[in-house]
Amino acid sequence: TSLDILTPEGELATDATIDTGNFYLAWEPGGDDLVVHLDDELFLLRDPRDLETRESLGAPGQSFLAPVWIPETRHIVIVDDVDGSDEGRLIRLDVDDRSAQDLGPVRGGVGMTVSPDATRLFVTHGGPDSERGNEIEISNGSVSRPVQETLAASEVIVLETGDRTAVSDEPSIWAEWAPDGSALALLQPVSQGARWLIADERGLRELGTMQATPTFLRNYLFFSWQYVESPRIWAPDADAIVYAAVEAGVPGIYVHPLNGERVRVSDGDVAFFSPRPDGATVPPA
């Protein structure tokens, strides 16, 4: 696998390249810096055009894919493996002075995405050891349990305090914040495909089930925690999501309103919304 930096015109910005087994990355929201997760190591590139000059941020392991950069800060969120065990620590790390805030435990493979207002972090992982129900209603405020306790396989964490709110006992394979931060769209596996759920101030509710198209499954879901860095499935006004699904053996593009039935809008294998500069919604492409 190779990492190249391109100009806005799609040309190589530098002849340098990084070759590695696998990598994931997080751009500083302003585009000035780049954090790269190369195998089990983490590096900061202060000049993404200079791939040879890399500052080590340690070797946290491979229990997570892409680090998360918190907007308007110099902080990223990573998972630090604990002696190669199944349990890791969720860490908020300052890339400049290397100071760290421990946000508590996580287990197994971890996926995460930060809210648009940079105050909350959605995390999905192996969850707690104890048996719980299938779903847990999301609350409006933070939970009263200790910060160091894992509540569920899908959780929202307040970045300032580390307080956790349980969202679902099931792990999520895709999670995306609504553009205004008012809700989360979650995709969770079920026996015959996957189901979309919406978590907001009303609680957690199922939107519908679907069978993912082979293209979406192979090229996007496998790398979901890299792609959710950029909003993709939500309509800009947060009233619907778009996805590709197979129905009766035929792949198609569906727009699913939060308060209505899904509508098939075209043939296709993959679809995402794109916001216009004026904030209006354009058709999925």
C-alpha cells in the first residue's frame, strides 16, 4: 500500500511516497497537518508535502484504524493497546506537547467519529463483559457512572469530561453524525444483512434493514472508520440518509427519510450526499 499527496488538480504534490503494509490517516481540519497510522505506529507530518520528515507519536497498536482529529484543537483521539491485551485505553493526545487525557477503557477493535461541534465522540468496540439487553436508550445528559466504566458496545463520550452515554449494546459497522450534530446514523449487522438505526434525543430507533451492495460492502464498509471522517450519507438538512442496497437481487439507490418510508431513486451500487455551498441538498451521486 502506498501513500501519495495530491494537489487540488489531482497531480502529485511531491515525488516522495510512503510504502507500508496498511495505513489510515486523519487530516488536521485546516489541512495543515496530517497524522498517519502506519501499521502499529503513529506519525505526525507537519508538512504533508514532506513525507520524509515524520514525528513519532508512539506505537499505540492496531486495535483502531483511523485516528480522530478534534476540530479547532491540536488534539487527536487514539486507542493505546494495554500490553497486547484485549483491553485498550481511549486517549486524547496533544500532537504538539504530547500531553494525554485518558478517556477510559475500550475492548477489542475500535471505531470512532467526533461530533461536528467537537464536544462528543461516538465509539464502538467490544463493550462490557457483563450481559445486558439488546438495546439501551440514549439519554440527553451524561451518565452518572464512573468515567472508567465501559457501558455498551456503542457509546457516546463527552470529550471534556469522559462521561459516557450508552447508545446500543450491539457494535456498529458504520456511524455518522448528522451535519448539525443532532443525531447519529448507525449501521449494525443482523442475520440477513444490516439495519440502520437513528440515535437522537428521542432515543434509539430502527429506521430499516437492508442488504448492502457488494461494492459498498467491499470498498467502503471495510474501511468505514476512515470514510466517516467526512460526512457522506446524511442529507445536509439532517432529515434523511442515502444508501445503496440490494432488493430482490437488484442493486439500487435509496433515500430514507427519518419520518417516512425509503424511496428508490435510481440504479446504482454506491451513493453519498454532497452539500452545496448554499447549504441546499443536491441529489445523491
